[in-house]
Amino acid sequence: MVFQLVVVIVIPIILGIVVVPPFDLPEEHSESITVPDEPSSDIPERDFFYFFLMIIWLFFLIRILLQIRRGTFKLQRKF
């Protein structure tokens, strides 16, 4: 049960560190406007990584909510 809570708490933190930039880069003003032929992305794997982690996070969140609703979600202290 604790593993599920850790996953639900840690995945948004990882996404916040990896996906969200810490600040916006300053824009450079240029005289000429160039339009690229095809769109480019900084890191193409980032979109897949974000989608994959959000699916895992959603699965664990739904599982926890269903267990809470049924009353079977219990945390046990083992020390």
C-alpha cells in the first residue's frame, strides 16, 4: 500500500523536474522571420516519457481511490 502512495506522490515531482523548465528563456529579437519547413522539438522522447508516466500515475491513483471507496486501503506500520 505504501508503494502506491509513493508512486502517486513521486511521479508528479519527477514530471515537474523533467518536463517543466525552471524559467522561460529570453526571446531574441531578430529582424528577419524564418519559418522552418518542419516542426522541431527539443527532446522527442520527452513527450513519450511524460505520457507513459501519466498513464502509470493515473492507474495508481484510480486503484487507490477504488480501494479507499471499498474500505480495503490500509497502511500498516512495520517496525
